[in-house]
Amino acid sequence: MNITDLTVHELKEKLEKKEITISEITKAYVDRIVDKEKDVKAFVTTLTDTALAQAQEIEEKVKKGEVTSEYAGIPIGIKDNLCTKGVKTTCSSKMLENFIAPYDATVVEKINSNGMINLGKLNMDEFAMGASTEYSAFKKTCNPWNLNKVPGGSSGGSAAAVAAGLVPWALGSDTGGSIRQPSSFCGVVGLKPTYGLVSRYGLVAFASSLDQIGPITKDVKDSAMLLNIIAGHDEKDTTSINIEKKDYVKALKNDVKGLKIGVPKEYFGEGINSEVKEALERAIEEYKSMGAIVEECSVPIADYALATYYIIACAEASSNLGRFDGIRYGYRTPNFENLKDIFVNSRTEGFGAEVKRRIILGTYVLSSGYYDAYYKKAQQVRTLVKKEFDKAFEKYDILITPTSPTVAFDIGVRSNNPLEMYLADICTVSVNIAGLPGISIPCGVDKTGMPIGMQIIGKHFDEETILNAAYTYEQKIKFREKYKPEFK
Amino acid sequence: MPREDYEVIIGLEVHSELSTKTKIFCSCPTEFGGAPNTHTCPVCMAMPGTLPVLNEKVVEYAVKAGLATNCEISRDSKNDRKNYFYPDLPKSYQISQFDKPLCEHGYVEIETENGPKRIRLTRIHIEEDAGKLNHDPYGRGSLVDLNRAGVPLIEIVSEPDLRSSQEVEAYMRKLKSILEYIEVSDCKMQEGSLRADVNVSIRPKGSKEYGTRTEMKNMNSFRSIVRAIEYEVERQVEVIDNGGTITQETLRWDDVSGKTFPMRDKEDAQDYRYFPDPDLVAIRLSDEYIQNIKDNLPELPESRKERYLNEYHLTEKEANILTSSKYLSDMFEKASKICGNIKSVVNWLLSDVSRILNEKELEPDQMPFNAEALAELITLIDKGTISSAIAKKVLEEMFTTPEKMPSKIIEEKGWVQISDEGAIKEVVLQILSQNSQSVADYKAGKDKALGFLVGQAMKLTKGKANPQMLNKMFIEEINKI
């Protein structure tokens, strides 16, 4: 048995049967990180030094009954834009290279109160802006399926770490696809919950009206379990909704008979790789064979989603990132004569090119004289996108699309072409714009052996239905048994 | 063109700090003072990842202010971000309200030379205060204190309805008293909890178009507001009379030189890029919520004035002055209740107390002693423990040593009135023996001589002898001679 190959629900089972110990689990992961991190480069900060001691401590507490959570002693990796008290939170930016938050994000508090063990902070595109993790100021993370390829982004470190077995599961954040697209590229399961299901408190904001924290896991059951841990109202985030807590694991019924599935044709047009299209078509056939009712449908406004997304996301980012001004924390330029120099030079030197590009774009669309033509118009389109999805969901329970138009691309090929990089988000952004839940699960590999992702989109706060649909498909095709990343 | 031929147009943006216990978006205390950065938390220090949570009390207080100034209350309102860089603004945006303020279309009434006048309010909105920069006097840089960052403010914007510095002062005083009455702000101008941006322009009388305006920011005393307006109007008249034009700009009033200067930062060219704050949900108010606040609104100056006229039979003038400040009015009611002598409390407050406040350039709310002290002073007079003359001296002391009650002051100073019959008799006999001529004069029918004798006795006792007793005893003793 190889511990780092197991899912969390498998680990839990073995812990319950006392076949393994908490310390053994952590030790296996620490060894794996020591062995493989140099190839994958998934972490900004590893906590391998403290993890073992922490595991022993938790083990003691469990014995004494001080920690009763069923997840006690389960390791996890955390995307480096989630604040962790006492551990650096860099957002993979020079701006926050040495920043240690004085508080824990709400989701991190939940991780800690469950006695889980943080193995480290995972690499990402700087401030979550990017689709390949190449825009990290510190390192380029490699795709475990082919080390010459990107892991996707912005949660590329999280997806690569889960795929490579460096962590059993991880937390990511998704503003326009940043959980789903890297999960697709790395052949793992990534869930972006409905906007408002998970507290954003402590997530360093990129675009406040789109950001959502979610799980990246080896399989769907783990995804449901991690969602159980992190979902819930938080009075520190007024955009988090106060609804009854659900058990998402219970939603996994392994049955899609009668499930109404819409397949929006706009997501299968030009620019979608033919092998991706074929994989999706095969998946759709599987659903039919399992008794689901599948129909082609249309969400016409989807064509405008990418433009809308980049206007809204950049507008909010331009304001959210204003606080990085060199005054209170983070990078301050050594080159200044006056106040303006501190602002201008700290930001010029502290931010990378993509972040600056988006701040400039966002500042422009909010400027007087342009606001109505861009930001206001984008908000109107946003309302239309929501309405069209609402309309589609009057007829269907879920929608199925590719997660990304392509499989993982080579490191370096798109990093200097922002527009091409933005196209990697084309299938995912409208889900954020409409605030819907979306999950990406692997549905095959292309000729080169790179995984292909399928996106399942659900109704607001109906994570249960998409999790069950994903689970039922996963049980049928057993992707993990057939395909593994190359270096194992 | 002479000054009188110009019409002065003034509009105000008044900022008032709300007296909620906690800040607008976190639970830090709003208390003034405190060591730098002690009233702070990750939220008001704008740590990455933190989120604002709107304090419901702030909405309630703003709605109160809106209702007390005859505004329409918006059922559907929101918060917007105003983006600009400054070291005292930790998020690099201020959460304010842009196109959907909580309150709109109100008015307040002021008294002018030509009778009452309505000043229209454009809007009242809620926003957060910024922090404060402490500049190192040795030029080694500036330090940021974020204690004030996130303290709730309302901004009250008037229409350009004010026509003179006198009207501006009356308007400001009226707003201050309303805010004090409804207890949403302590309006301490010296602590910056009430301050105004003053927009001034002039135009030839009869003209329909407005002239170009200038703005003087952060004015926080009535005196400097009046002086600044007078100066700025003169300046604008002079510029126009000399064939120049007024530039739209932000000015800084310098109280020492008595002049305005253009502010050199580029604020004017700034584009704040307002947009709805995505971290906060819309503010939706129900009719019931608004009605409930309306029903529980405290007594406002107008109705209190009516009560003073009808119940206490004060004169119009007395009632006006007392109710112009909630502090003064509360003082009057409380002291009257304790000592039971309404007439006397009014007289002391409106004569001697007001005189000393004027001399010291203090506002009523800066009166250092409380109602209990004033009531005790009046009771001491009424009981004959001290004379009115001594009481005036005690009042002066109350301003300098407010921690001491009047009884303590007179005891320490030995100002207790001599009312002991034996002691008075001794004094009377001594004065009579030294002034036989005056005794003779009095007996010869010159009543004035009695006054002289009483005066001598007062001199001897340093004003402490009970004058009524002296009078009586002198007559008795002279008759015995």
C-alpha cells in the first residue's frame, strides 16, 4: 500500500480500522514532498519541518479525546492566497514575499479546528491572476503528467500537488476558473462552490464578487467531504449566505436516472480542441447509458462572458490591490524621495507584469468617461448571463461543458500572449459571473496522455446534484484506476 | 462693482462623526484618543483578505439624522468605494455612498435677519473616516495612526442656499443642535467630530448663473468658518473686479494669517472611480424599520422650545438661546430640577455663565462643571449661605477648578456668609463706635448714612456679612443710642 496514492476517505477508513496512524500518514507525505517537490515545484512554503511534530501532537490529543473530528490528522495543502497566522501568505508575489498574516482565514480556522495538518502553502499565479501558474513571482510549477507542461492556474500548485500525491487534498480559489481549469489540466477533481457558500474572509481578494474558495481532491467523495468542512455562513463575510448546513457526502447516490442534462452548444464551437470535444461526447454517451436525459441547449450570451469577466474582475482587482501601497505591510521600495515615489515605485517593483496589466485595465474601465461603456455595460451583461442560466435551469438539472478548450499546454508558449492565456478561461468564467457552482472531473486523456476535464454546472446552492452527477460518472469510468501521472 | 452688488452663494458638506460604540465595519472602539494604533484590528488596518461588516447602528443613526432633517429615507441603498491613494487611507479606498445615499431631499430651518429661512439638504450619506498622519516635528517623516480609520461619519450635503457667513453659522449651529438632540453625534468640533467643507462663489445680484466656486476643506470652528468665508468673498470680489476669473480649486484656510491658500495636492484632478463595493450587500430598509425610528425620535429643539414657552413661561429669547444647544438645554432642565429655582437657573446660564463662556471662547458643551454644581450654587444663594456677589466669584472658580463643588470652594476660600447674630452685632457695634458722624446724620434723617455704615461693615467682613441682617441690626442699634 502506498499511502500517498490513497484518497482521504480511504485514509480515514484505514485510520478508523487502525491499519495506519496519523503520524504514518504525515510521514509518508513529508517523504513524498522531499522526494518529488523538486520536480513539481508546487509549494511556495513547505511545512515539512513542523508537520511531523504537529501530527504527533494531534495523535496525542485524539487519544486523550481532546480532538474528536473525523478529519483529525489528515494533511492538507493550502493555496498561498489564504491567510495563515504565523505562516507566510505571499500570493506568489514579491509584494507579499515576507508577509505573515496576523490572523487565520475562516476556512483555515476550520481546517485547524478539525485537527488537520497543513503541509504547506501552494504556488499560484500572482494574486490568482493567470491560467498556468507561470505568473508566480517565485517559481513555475510543473504538471505531474508531463513536467514540460503547465499545471494550469491560478491554483496550479494545489492541483499539481494533489495530482503528484504531495498532499491528499488541497484548498484553492476560483475567480474565473482557477480551481476547475488546473484540476482539468492535472486530472483531479476541482469544485467551485456557489458564490456565498464558503466564507471569503481571509482569502486575499482578487475580484470580490467572483472569488470563491473550494476543494481540489483526488475524487468526488473527497470533494464532498472537504466541502462539508469549509461550507457555512460566516458573520465576518456578509456575502456568505445563511442556509441550513448540508451533508454533501450523503448526496452521492451513484444514480443519475432521469437527471436532465443540458449541453450548451456554445461551449463546443470554434477553439475547442477536437480531442476535448470527443472526450466530452463520450462522457455524454455514458450519461445517456446510465439513464440520464441529455439534450443540446443554448446559452447564447456565453460568447460575451469572457469580455464581461475581464472587465468586472479587473475593475474589482484594481481597487482590491490598492492596499498594497508600501505603507503598512508588504514590499516597500528602497528608492524614494517623496510619498508619490513610495506608492509608484513600491507598486512598480512589487507587482509582476500580469498584475499590473489587470490593474491598468481595471482602472481604465472604472474611469469617468469610460465607466458607462465598460463597467456598467459589463454589469448589465452579467445580469443577462444570470438570466440565461436561470432559464436553462428551468429545463435542466445540470449543464455539461468542457472545463478548458485544450489540455495542458507547454510551459512558456502562452506566457507572453495574454489574450491566448485569457482564452484558457473561456469555458469557466460564465459560471463565476452567474455565481453558480461548477465542478471539473477528469473524463479521459488525449493522444499524448494528458488529462481532459469535464465541467458540470449546477443551480445556485445545488452542489448536491453536481456532486452526485460527477460521482456517478466517476464510479462508472474509474479514471484513477486507468490513468496515473507519468513519474509515479 | 461694490461688494454689496454681489450675491454670495454658499453650499456646505458637513461631516459628523457618529457616536456609535464601535466602528462602521469592525468592532473596534470609536473612542477619541488612545495610544496610536491601539483601536485597530486586521479589518480597519486593511490587512489582506479582511472584509467589512456594516454596523447596523450606523444605518440607524443616519436614518435618525435624515428623519430629523426632513429627508426622504431610501428603501434601497448601497455602499460604494471611493478610490484614491493616501497613507491615512489603509484600503486605498474609502467606503462611502455614491449614487444611492440613505437620505435625500431634506431641509432645516434657520433664523435670519429677515425671519426664518429653509436650507435644503441634497443628501445625507454614511461613510468611514480615514486615519491620521502624525508628522514628525524633526522632519524624519510621518507616522500613521489608524485609530480613527473606520469611525463612522455622515456627510450632510446642502444645496447652495446659504447667502452669508452669518447664515452659514446659523445653519451649522442648527445642524449641530439637531445632531446633539437626536444623540447621534457628540459634535465636538475641537476633536473634529463636526467639520465642514465650504463651497463659496459670488455672482452679480440678479444673475441666474452660478459663479465658479472654490472649496475650503475641513473647517472645524464657527469662528474660522465665518472668517474664512468673509476673506474668500472679499478675495473673489477683488479678483473679478480686477478683470480676473476664479479658478475652481480646493483652498486651505490658515487661521493664523487669516488667508486662504490653494492646496497643492492634485486632488482636484482626481478621478475617484466610484463603484459599488462588492464586499457588502445592498442596504434594504423596510417601512416598519423607518417608522419605528421615526416614532422613537427624541425631542427636537423646536418642540423643546415650545415646552419652555408654555410650561416654564420663559421668554422667546430665553427659550431660543437655551434650546440652541442641547447641552445648555439639558443643563437648564437638570439644574432646575435639582434646585427648584427655574428663574435663577435661566438667569445664571444666560448672564454670568454665558459671559464667561464668551470671554473664554468656549462652546456650551465645553462648560467644565455639571448641572449638579450649578444647582448647588443657586441653592447656596437661596439658603443665604453666600451672597450673589460671592456667588459670582464662586462661578469664576468653578471654571478654573471644575472638580470642586461650590460648597467646597466657599469652604476652602472662607467665603461663607456671616449670618450669626452675635458676630453681626459685634461688627455693627464696632462700625458704630468708629462712625459717630454717620450715626448723627442718620438720626438727622439722612437715610444714605445707613448705606455707608453697611458698606463699611461689608468692607470689614470682606463681603461675607449677610446684608439683610446688617441692615436690620444697624437700625436696631442706632435706635438704642
